[in-house]
Amino acid sequence: MTIDQKSSQADQGELEAEVPSSGSSFDPGSAAAGAPSVEIVRTRRRRRADSVWNDFFRKPATVTFLILLVAMVLLSTLGPLFAGDPVATDHPTLTPPSAEYPLGTDQLGRDYLARVLFGGRISLLVGFTVAFLCMTLGLIVGGLAGFFGGIVDAVLVKVAEFFQVIPGIVLALVAAALLGSNFVIIVTILALTMWPGVARIVRAETMRVTQLGYVESARAAGFSSLRILWSDVIPNAMPPVIVATTMTVGRAILVESGLAFLGIGDANRPSWGALLNSAQAYMAAGWWLALFPGLCIFIVVLSVNMLGDSLNDSLNPTIGRVK
Amino acid sequence: MRSAVLHYAKLLLSSVVLLLVVITILFLLLELAPGDPVQTLVGDIPVSDAFRAQITASFGLDKPLLERYLIYVGNVFTGNLGFSFGTDEPVIDLIFSRIGNTLALALPAFVISTTGAIILGSIAARTRKRWLDGLISGTAVAIFSIPNFWLGLMLIMLFSITLGWLPTQGKSSYGQSGIQLQYLILPVLTLASSELAFKTRIMRSSMIEALGGDYIDTARSKGLSPRRVLWQHGLPNALLPMVTVAGYSLGFIFAGSVLVERVFGWPGMGLLFIDAIERQNNMVVLGVVIVITVTILIVNILTDVVYGLVDPRLRARFARPVRSVA
């Protein structure tokens, strides 16, 4: 492993040590023995997966942050159904949080709780959609690049290098400003600037897995390349990819909030970042306006990052070893 | 020696290619953007087609796309970034009048976050799995999860509005020129925070890896104090990945300063950028992105040079590319 490879992994902040060799206990010899041994292997793999999830869910940090995240997701998805109208201005203006208005009201007399709940919808939807798109694109391009090498690989390396050097937010800012800024455009731009991060990890893992014995046996058994990639390589390359995708949710929410804070986003459906943008002018008069949306972003991103971290620990147990 | 020259020539070439790609992407985005610049200039007054054609020709907009692109690229490489829409000031002058203010934020933030991360990350690695490590690592993740600009807002609320210790906006009090220290504190802290957190995590893992090396066992068995083992034997090796990360981080500090300058009303390049975007002053937008890109590329090359200097192993086998593909 070269130093640059190491640092590019460290870049993601999570892949601290060697990636786990999940499934490498597979003995190529037993594959040739026929169908019964395949059954054995399958149960063995399932048992390993069980232990990973057991390990993951048994940690107090996981439980805490999973509850926090689920709570925030439920509040943002179901909350707006029960909260009042986020644009109705028939409340008193700039009232601090009270029993009647748990998060106060804003300068136009809108119920801030409703606004924050509706804002969460947008922020979370952006975060999860972008992460999903990044994972999909990353798996396709990174998988093909790592498995086949050649021109796809060369192009991917260059593109990844490009986005490693040029901060994506600057490009996103320009693109969003020039192309207009509705939900679809924002999500597309964020996904386009963030997918190489995931693709790089997919590529590295795919390259590693491709050299393992069971891929060779699959080739010897005469399976087509795409079939091997789909059923052997990608599943075994998934652990670090899942971690990276989790982290992407947090990063996407952060970048979106930054763009929205600068006034780039759907003005009719303000996300948490957009709420902060309008709150800046009223910081002295209404502290709650700037506090709550930011706190929501913080809680969600922290939960996502913590879950990604502990997922990484469970999937990569080698890190736990202390010399 | 020749391979070293070849290596840096390649690096320079790939940097120029990267810059070209950035310019091309931006140029195409501008072409894709809705709106007609000539119409904007003319306004709502009805004009004859001949007059419209005259304006179009005076800006060279009647030429084909490829020709305009080549002219623009040629101008960029000779230091001409065009003129600001409305005021007709050269974009390059506008940027140079602001870049000093941005550097006044970015450089201290860079120094604080890098040195802080080296110290905190090493301590966390040394006290691994104990409370101090837990505190440092936990705080790092937390700070990394805070939206940078919101942290700035909260700091303003606490230190400026509630306590009244520090000013809220600008770089100096009214009528004063230059930069005053008390105006610098909050923006620099805000800008440094997330980079500090990020680099601390990197430093911690790279130090843990360095401390796992055999030479650490040797140093310990020689009877060296744990402190000397950490700082004299562990640190130099743990610093290597940090060089790359620090190089990249300068780019992200530049990008982050856009948000921070907006929060603190800091008249730097970022604020110029935001103003330009809001007023659709496209030449300025392009110019700022190009200047940021060039700065980042130069830092990148410097990083590579430093890398070669601090790691003798890389100097010895220069035939292999230092920046090997990931």
C-alpha cells in the first residue's frame, strides 16, 4: 500500500487501517468439491454477518445515535402532518419559545416549529438521496474500473483526483447559481461532486477482492465477468462502501446547508440551511431562530457520523487491536 | 536527477491540464446558463437589430463557441481574467484587492489547525482507548459534524451579542484601514475548527499506525522515555500522510472561507465571490474560481516537493511516481 493510497483512505476519515478481509476465509479448494460445501460456506458467511450486526447494535453509542437519528427522521417525515402551516403569518412576531410555540415564532409571525419540521424534510431528503445516488454511481463506475482496469480506470482516477483537489462546494456554488436552484438541480450537483469519493473506495476494494482466490475459482468455473463482478466481487467489497455512503449522508446535508445559507436553494421550501440564512439578520432579536435549525443539522450529522464510525469498527475489527 | 526533473514536469503538466478542465467546465456552464447577456445589457428598450448586432460583435459574441473558448483560455494564461460587469474594473485587480484579506483568515487557520491537529492527534494516539483519547476523538467528530457557518453564528451570539467581548462584523472598526486583531479572532477560530477536527482524526490514525512499527519497539527497548519515543521516533513517520492532507486542506480552507466571510462580513475573496454570484457578474465568478484553482494547484505542487524532502525513501526511488494512483 503506497502512502498516497493510505492518505486517500484516511481522507475519508474512517478507513483507518486495513480493510477487513470478509470472506477471505473461503477456501478455494472447497468450492471445487461441489454443491454441499457451497451450503456450508453460505451459513458460515451468514453467521459472520450476524456477528457484525450483533456487535454493531450492542454498542451503547450505536443505540444512542440510532435512536437520535430515527427520532429526527420521524419528526421530519411525520412531524409536518401534525405541525401547523409553516407559512401562516397569523401568530405574534418574534416570540421566544414558550408552551404555545415550542420553538418560538419568526419575524413574520410564522410558527417556527412547523418551519423547522418542514425544513428537516428537505435537508434529510437531500442527504439521503445524494448518498444513494453517490453509492449507485460509485458502485457502477468504481466496480467496473477496479474490476476491468483499462480506460474506465484511468478516467476514474483522473476524475477522483480532480475532485480531491478542487473543493466540490465551489463548483456546486457556481453550477447552482448559473443553472438555477430547485431541489432536483441541487441534488444532481451534490451527487456529481461527491460520487468520486465513494467510487474511489469501491475501486480500491474491488481491486483487492478481484485478486482473491474465490474470484479466480469463479473464473475457472466459467462464469462471465459481469456475473462474477455482481455476485462475488461487489458483495465482498461492500463493507467500506457502506461506511463511506453513511458518511456521505452527513457531508451532503452539511454542504446543502452551506449552499442554502448562501441563498442557493428552493426558496419556496426552505431547508435548515435556508432558515439559518434568514435568521442571521435577527440574531440579536431572536436567538432561537439561529439556534434550532443549526442544532438539528448538528444532531443529524453527528448521529450519521457516529453510526458510520461504529459501523466501521464492527466491519473492520482489525482496528481494535492494540499493540 | 533527470527522473526528478521528469517527475516535476509531469506534475506541472497535469496541473495545467486540471486547470484547463476547470476552465472548460465553467465555460460550458456559462454557456448552458439561461439568459442572454446582450439582452441584459440593452434592457427592456426596443432596439434595432443592427444595434444589437453591433453590441454582440463588440463583445465578440458573434464568434463561434470554440473560438470564444480559445480566446478566453488564451487570456487566462496571459493573466487577463476579463472585466467586471458594470464597473469595468479588471477582474484580476478586483481579486488582488481582496485576496490579502482572505489569506489573513486562511493562513492563521491553516497554521492553527495543522499544528493543533499534530499535537492533539498524537496525544490521542498515545492515550489510545483511555478517557483523554475518548475526549479528543469524540470532540473531533462532534466539531466535524457542526456546520461551520452555524458555529460562526453561535460564536457571534455568545461572544459578540451576549458578552459583548468581540466585534460581530468586518475587519476593523469604522474608518480604520487594515485588520484589527479582535476582528480576526472569531473568523479564524470558525474557519480552523472543522479542519482541526478532520486533521486530528487523520493524525491520530497515522500516529497509531506509526506506533505499531518495529522501530518503536526498538526505541522502547533501548530504554527511551515514552515521550521521546512518541515525539522523536513516532512523529516523523506519522507526519507523512499529514503532509498530503495538509496540502489538500488549504483548498478546503479557501472554500470554507466563502461561508465564513459571509457570516462575519469579512471583505475577502469569498464575499466578492458571493456578491458576484448574486449579481450574476460572471467574469468575476469565473475569475475567483480560477484564482482559487491556481492557488490550490500551486500548493499541491509544493506539497509534492515537501513530500520528497521529508521522505528520503521517495527521493531515492524517484523513478516511481510519488503520487501513485490510489
